[in-house]
Amino acid sequence: MTVAPKREAYDVVVIGAGPAGLAAAATSAEAGLSTLLLDENVGPGGQVFRAISSTPVTDRNQLGADYWVGADLVQALRAGNAEVIHRATVWSLDRNLDIAVSIGGASAFVKAKRVILATGALERPFPIPGWTLPGVMTAGAAQTMLKSSALVPDGRTVIAGQGPLLWLLAAQILRLGGRIDRILDTTERGNYFAALPHAFAFLTSPYFAKGLAMMREVKAKVRVVSGVTELSASGDGQLANVSYAAGGKREAVPADLLLLHQGVVPNVNLAMAAGVEHRWDDLQLCWSPVLDASGNSTVPGIAIAGDGAGIGGANAAV
């Protein structure tokens, strides 16, 4: 582990040490290219494999087999000659592939022949009345605490929103002995009909069986309310109640913690700053970079891999 780049120029600079970044840096180094991997977290893994080298959760079943794939990726990276710098925030990337990075309060500048952006995904903002109250968090933030510190909720907890991460987080919290009082599923009924053209491909993929098993595991222990609308949080200075409408009636439940999740979108901030062309994706309702079949962007020398290129999950990212 280094604290400043050893060279002024590299064949390949990879930004982000999640699934795509780990695989990209290992592959690049294995090909004999001088490779630098920059990541702003304290260790490798990104969000999917967060704290993979340091998690206090040792029972592999609690986080699931998919999580531990990250350990093999980290091992492959460390077996090669890639230079890895953590706590490194890239604050400038331009069309000449000049990179400015802040490491431990000091700035460094490096030049790359090729840049691979592996900045991953961000949770989609999910604003509801009362979402700034203490006690309201995103599901991703809760998952970060679970993976890095084995912390799970012990007060009255409500999880609200939709998407695979919501169910994965719920399963992980329950496996670690945490408390969930209710899950409020905000998926619109119309979305199921809109997804029908893709149903066969999904039903025959490994994700379907895995997702179904996880939902069954959670629903056996927690009350799930579907078709939820008009979600809001209230309290005097901190969260006290979560109210919602479902099935034509309103209900309020007391809560100490509300975890919100409305899916993820590509993290395009750095790509946009570098001048990469983006287009609006009507299917996923987000901005996505314009890429060719090999992941090259509209800026020569900059390629994008993983969920930063379009949401596909950890396996696709690798």
C-alpha cells in the first residue's frame, strides 16, 4: 500500500476499487502494463464488497456467498504488480488524461495513457416528507455499517422502497439478529406489466431463484405491505412515526429507524466532469454514459466499466 503515486505516468489508471475496478486493475497488471488503482475508501471492495478485507462478520452465511467472491478478486489484485492507493479522492480528470488526486490531505498529479472509470453506482435519491429527520437513513448506509462494523438495528425499524438491495439488506439484518418491524414495498403495480417483455429472460436467470429464496426468507419473519404510496416520516426533532397509504387506507407505525431505498443509478459525476457524453435512459430513469461495445467513452482513452456504465450488478461488473 502506498501513500503517494510512485510514478508520474502510468499505462492504465483505474478509478474505483469495487468489483469492476478490482478486476480491471488485476487484468491490466497481469498484461504487463504499469497500473495504478485509486479508491477513496479505506479498503478495497466498493459498496458491494465493502470491508471485504476487514469485516468483523465471519459467518459466511450471514452476508451470503455472493459477498465473499470479493475476497478472491482482492487476492488476484494483490498477486499482481498493480499499485493501489486508498483514501484517494480524484478531483480532476481532463481530456488529456491528466489526473489530480487528493491523498491524505496532499495533492498528487499523474498522467495516464488509458483511464478506466469504475465509479460504480449511487443510491437513487428518495425524497419523502420528513426524510431529513435523524433516524431516517438510506439502505446503503445501513448496509455499510453492517458490513464494516457488524452493526444492525435493535430499535423499531421500518424499511421502505423497492429493488433487490432492499431484500438483500433485510435478509442480512435478520441473519445477524437485527430487528425489522415492517417492510413497505413501493413498487407500482404498473411496473410489473412493463417488465413482462423481459420476464422470460429473468425467470430463466440465476437471479430469479436467488431473489425468490431471499424474499421468502424475509417474508417468513417480517410483515410486508405492498402497493405503498404517500410515504412520510414525522417526529419532533427525530423520527417517531412512519405513515403511508396502502389498499385504500392510511396507517401510521411508530419507528426509531426508517431505511429508504429506491434502486441505484450509475455514478456519473467524474465521467461528466471529464466531458464524456451522456444520454437519458428512459428505462432506468437516469443518465448513462455513451459507450461503444468495448466500454470506450466519447473521450479518447477513457473507458467505463461496471455499474458506472449501466446497472448490471457485481457479476456483470467483473
